[in-house]
Amino acid sequence: MREHFFLHSAFKRSRRADQEALERWSAVSLETSHVRVAEAIARSRPLHEVVVDRLRDMILDGHLVVGERLHDANLATMLGVSRTPIREAIKLLGNEGLVDLLPGRGARVAAYSLDTMIALVEVIAGLERHACELAAERMSMEDFRKIQRLHDEMATFHMAGTRHEYEHLNHEIHQAIVALAGNEALVTTHAALLVRARRGRHNALESRARWVEAMNEHEALMQALAARDGASAGAIMLQHDLHTRDTLAAQRDHPATVQP
């Protein structure tokens, strides 16, 4: 009887925690989630890609907290989709290091390690420097115009203080520049690391000073690319990434004194 009582109490606590989580997610994100999912579907994107983007945002924005269990039924209800794309999205987020996949026990939001993020950013810095050097030589004028359009749109979001949209375009710009290097091995290696470092870049931009600095670095980078100056573009990108690393190191070493 005593064992049955404790098991029953634990089950009730688990059900209550699930309900509280669902209510919290719904209160914060339900309307926004449905709008974003509907807009993305209207753009003919695969449903699982839409869902993984939304769940990633919820983790990065703190709506899903470290250690929180991810129940596909609750998430499916919140996003207005079936459980199948939720399960596919959770597996992809596991590959990105944002989710711990627990065999036979579902999944939970993974712990965040600043040391891991710092190490990833250091490697990415070298890859992106080389990508800029190659892209400056190999890209066409139309390629540059596409990057410039993305940059101008990102600058608009920066001026408006809209960090969510800024981050998405920033991620897209970094990927596009690497793609323009025309080196498949570089693209593949970079992509595998970038998805795992996305959380670190997100956290670095919580510092307003770093966000302003990062935007200025992107402006300088575009000028170097426009001039086809690969050496300068590479150096700017290297410093851009290493400044992100330094911001994360400050958050690790002096969490109480980091300036917003």
C-alpha cells in the first residue's frame, strides 16, 4: 500500500507538471506559434522543418527550459499539428544538441554548456574566415547582391530591435557566405558545427553591446566582400566570431557582471 501511494503521488505530480507546462507554453506561445506555422506552410516548406524551427525558437527563447520533458502530444496540441512532425523535429533537435533523446523515455531539453559553445565557435571562426576568403574570389555579382539584400533586411530588424528575425537572417547570411566558397567539404563541416553552436550565438546577442558590435562587423564585412578583398573579409569574419567567443567566455567567468 505504501509503495502504491508513492507511485500514485508521483504520477499525479507528473501529470500536474505536464499540465502546467502546457498552460505555460500556450499562454506564451500559442497564438504566435499557430501564426508562424501557418505562414511557413503557406510558403510550401516541409511541415517537419516548420516545426523544428518553432521548437528550436522555443528552446532558445527559454519557453522550453533545460531539463524539461518534451511530450509530443502536448507540443502537437500547442502547434496545431499531428504528433508525427513533432517526433521528427525532436530527433533533429537531438542532432543539434538542443535535446537529449532518452531511449524508451522520450526527450528533454539538453543542458547548456558555455565551454562547449566556446569550443565550437573557435572552430567555426577558422572555417568562416577561410570561407570569406574563397567567397570573395569566387562569387558572382548576383551572388553578392543576394547577400546584400539579406544584409539590408537584417539591418532593418537590428534598427527595429527585433532580435528573433535578426538572428534568423544572421544565420542565413553565415550559411550563404560559406556556400559561396564553393567547397563542399567546407560547407558540410560548417553546417554540422553551426547547428550545434546556434544556442551560443543566441546567448551572446543577449548583450546589447555585443549586438551593436556584431552589426557593425557585418557592415565592414559587406564592404570587404564588395571590394573582393578576401584577406580583409576573412580577418573581419574571424574577429566577428572570436568576439562572440569572448562574450560567451565573459558570461561564463563573470555572470553577475556581464553588461546588458
